[in-house]
Amino acid sequence: MNENTPGAPTSAIERRDQLLRAMREDGGAWDWVRARASYVVQPDPRTVRRDLEQLRKAGAISRDRETGMYQAGL
């Protein structure tokens, strides 16, 4: 797949929205590997980690300090 794939996000905002929707729908704990698998087009691992941190900083998800896993808020 590439950036011309139908349903692929066209911006970082759309990509993070897609990730947040997946986290809310599927629930549970998320690491960057699980998060990367949820994207229509899988970005570089650094991008996935950055997206998770941006969502955490925005207050949309939280991170467990002991496990490092992320979880979406309700």
C-alpha cells in the first residue's frame, strides 16, 4: 500500500484520528507495534511513537508508567 491507498490519511491529524478511533473501538492496552498495525498504511515506527505521544500530550490517551502501554480514555 502507499499514500494513494483509499482510506489512507492525508495528514498527521487524520492519521492520529484514525489511531485514536481504533484505540477506542478495540480497547485494551496498546504499544507502538499494535498501534502501527491499526493504520491503513503503516508508517515508520518513529511516526507511530510520535503519534502516541502527541495523543497523550493532548489528553486523549494515557500511558501506564510501569508498563509503558497506552490506553484510550472514554
